[in-house]
Amino acid sequence: MLALVSTGATPDRVELREAPDPSPGRGEAVVRVEAVSLNRGEINRLASAPGEILGWDLAGTVAVPAADGQGMPEGTRVVGFARSGGWAQYAAAPNLTIAEIPDDVSFGAAATLPVAGLTALRLLRDCGPILGKRVLITGASGGVGRFAVQLAALGGAAVTAVAGSAGRAQGLEEIGAREVVTSLDGLEPFDVILESVGGQSLAQALQLVVLGGVIMTFGNSSRQSMTVDPSVFYGRNGARLQGFSLLAPNQPQNFSEDLRYLASLVGTGKLDPQIGREESWRNANAAIEALMNRQVNGKVVLTID
């Protein structure tokens, strides 16, 4: 089979090469991959993984059902999460991390859901009820951010979306943001803050949470350290700062139900995958550079042709 293999170098970070077929475990299906989406986390790993096939998000059809007989039959259209190996014509994925997708959901749209969609969904779930609450989302122009804006709005929240520039903010109001800003200066406090920029953005967030509110921190896209006077947080009785990672040991690793739910929202038009760039995997390096240089609003999807 063909696969995108890490070169461990730049600017061409991956190379399309022949690679061995996947060797699935007993509880894993082999998926014929039709589309994948890119995440900054896996791209950041490329330099330290020469010769490896990375890739988490995938969509396609079941080519070989799991040997334990517990999975979906051959030919089923699925979306899935692979610990690695997704950037290939065939990939192995555990039964617990794949879900059937409706016929009216394209493979490209489905491929955006595993990392970004699951992260947004579970972040908001961990915050508790959000109906009628003020929710601030930093990094809102990215893949996770755009899903979070939509899901928070669907949950009845008044969403303020923060983007790095007016250009990056395009489309955020159309998908549910009540307010779109490019700075945290002068904002009123929020009940819930989803914070992925880190550095000074996180420091300011500590001053913008209400009594008993919650700040969920799940990234540091600025790559900045944070300097803060702890006293800004003292008076916010009951407020909490909570870390989140989709793959943390305390997070359920059964993704099927949540993926099925997200795919159903896409199928009914309630959730827009916000694909900012879609092209052949033969142009993967150009797409990777565009994503890392913040030239894409939303998700980058590669089709396996």
C-alpha cells in the first residue's frame, strides 16, 4: 500500500512511499481510508518520527472486520481514530474508536471529527450545563475552536469567540458566535472559558472567570510561558482551572458513541465541519505548511486518491 511517511526533515515533512499493510489486533478493523484530516499535534511529531506513518483522523470503509467479531461488517462507511498509521491507504483502528457514518456525510466531512470534534464535545461536557451561560472560546478560528463554537451555541450558551485577526475570525458569527473579538481586553467575566492559546491569553483568562466558573485549558498554541499574579484568582471563590487532554488516562477511550453523535449532527446540518482546505494527499506537504503557518481557517482534509 501507499502511505505518507515522515522524512524527519523540512520543508518536505512527509513522502508518499510503499509501506507494509497494517497488522490489526483482534479487536481492530482494517479501514480502507478515503480521507484524513490534519492536526497540529501529529505534525509536531513528524520531526522526531522519521520513517513512521502518523495520522489520527480517518474516514473510509471497513475492508477487513475485526477478528473478534464485535465490529462492523465489510463495506461499512466509518469515521475513526487511529493511535497512528492513519495517513495510508489502509489503517487499523480499534472497534471502540470507529463509528458508522450516514450516507449523506462525505468522507472528507467525517474525517474532521475524531480529534477536533471529540475534543470540543468532551471539553464542553466536562464544564457541566452551559444553557444560558457566557462561554469564551480562545483559538476559535482553529479546528477545535470552530466545533466548540457550534456545540456551545447548540447547548444554549452565549458564545464569545476569540481569533488572532479579523481574517482568521471569518465565519465565526455564522456558525453561532454571538460576539467575535481579537483581544481579551475590556471583556466582562465568563462562566466558562475554553483556553488553548496559553501564555498571556491564559493569564488574562484567570481574571475573566466568574465566581464558581471554570477555565478548561487544553493547549498552548502560542508556545509562550505564563507569568501571573496568583492574587487575581484568589477572590473568585469556587472557580477552577482544569486541564484537558483527549487521550488522558481518565478520559474514556470508547469514542464510537460520541463519533456517531457528531456524525449525526453533520448529517442533519446542525454541525458544519468547517473545512478550510481539501486536496489530494499528493499535495500533503503544501497543506501541512499552510496549516502550521495559520493560513487555513478550520480543518485541512486530504483525500486518498
